Amino acid sequence: MPSDARPIGVFDSGIGGLTVLKELALQFPQENFLYLGDTARLPYGSKSPGTIRRYSEQNIQFLEKQNVKAIVIACNSASTQVPESEFDGLPIYNVITPGSQKAVETSMAGRIGVLGTRATINSQAYTKKILQFNPKAQVFDQACPLFVPLAEEGWDSDPVTNLIVFRYLNPLLQNHIDTLILGCTHYPILKNSIARVTGSSIELVDSGEAIAQWIEKDFSTGRLHRREDKTPRRIDVTTTDSSAHFSEMAIRILKPVKADEFRTVDI
Ligand code: DGL
């Protein structure tokens, strides 16, 4: 198979998509990546579907111009507005389908919880997709708008975070879910606090892990070609606004993966 050294483009509204980039970078150690965090227009999760769609299309056009070989929409709020597709032969992946499929495969009782931003929960994208995979599933969703600022603040495992996690998750626990989709890029940052509340009987589904499995499948079938070079790969992280806090948090979230460059771009 021919080698394809073009980077895989990944975009998010900001910092959270780095949780997805990290999974992809660990799973595909030979691949180059170009990350775009639309920090100038964050948050997406409180915006209307039309605005989220417009921003997402602009991000896709930007990445396409950078000659990427595929685009991963890491942002769940954006993923609810852009279906998986192929744009001039360029595969575009969103996180809703892989996350829903993984949850259905994981859930023994078919009682699935979904956490997300208001935009993601209002779209019902996860519920619809889960029911496509398993029409008998029961889905219990919960918007958690306070999680994003807590994650951005780096307050994972903080007593305040633990309390807020309990407040949001309690209704889902009352409904005896056995699987919980972390339907927002920021939520894996709070995984310790979330797992403390859910306990070991509820499986957590992380979109980063789920999308990595999908991309592996496309490498195996030849829809995507791997980079075969033995030279070190590159990871470039770009944002639409500059902030020292972003780079500090980025280094922390990506660990042990290291970015080669952080730069600001105008899309
Ligand atoms: N990245 C967004 C998501 O996954 C969360 C942050 C935001 O609201 O922009 O839904």
C-alpha cells in the first residue's frame, strides 16, 4: 500500500479535543497530526445549531487547505451538526457514531447514560444513533454545562468538582444505567471524579478511544493509507487565539504525547 505522510486533521472548539488527539497519537505513533482548537470562538456547547455548523464548516475548510488526509471532528457539539461524510475524497469522522456503537456493544442491560453540553443533549444525536444500533436501548441524558469550565480550570478530582459531578449524575444513577458516554471532549479530563461517583459497575465510554478504533478499521480496509516513513512524526497544535493557559493545559492533557509546535492561526 502507498505511504501517505499527510497529517490527520483534528478539530475542537478549544482545549478538550486534545484528549482525542492524545488517544489518536498514542494509537498511531507513525502518523502526523494537525490540531485546530477554535479558542477564539469557544464555547460551542452553548451556541445554536446554525452557528456551530458554520464554525465547523470553516474549520473543515481550513484543515482541508492544510492538505490533511482525513478530518476528525473531536468536538461533540460540532459532531452533532456535521454528519460523517467524504468531502472531495477526504474522509470526515465525527465522534457520535463510534461513541454510540461502543456504548451499545458495552452495555449489557441496554441502559445507557449520555453526558454532554446543552447543544449536544438538545440535538438528541446520541439518543438517535444509539437507538439505530439497538432499538430496545433506553437512553438517559444529562447536560452538564459546569463541567467545561471545571476542566478548563484543571480542577480534576477537586472536592468542588466531585460535588457537581454527583449533582449531575444522580438522576442517571437513579435510572440504573450500566454504561455512560462522556459526550464532550472535556469530560475525560474529569474522569477520576466521574468514576468516583459512578463506581466500578458503570462502564465509561470515551469518544477518543472509540474514534481511534474506527480509524484503525479504515487503515485496515485501505480507505486510509498509513504513513510508512521511519522518520519521527510531527504533531502541530494550532489555535485561533493565543493564550499561555492553553499551552500549559495542553502539555498537561497531552502527556506523555509531546506537541512539536504551538501556533496561532487565522482561519
Ligand atoms: N468541545 C466541546 C464538546 O465536545 C465542549 C466545549 C464547548 O462547549 O465548546 O462538546
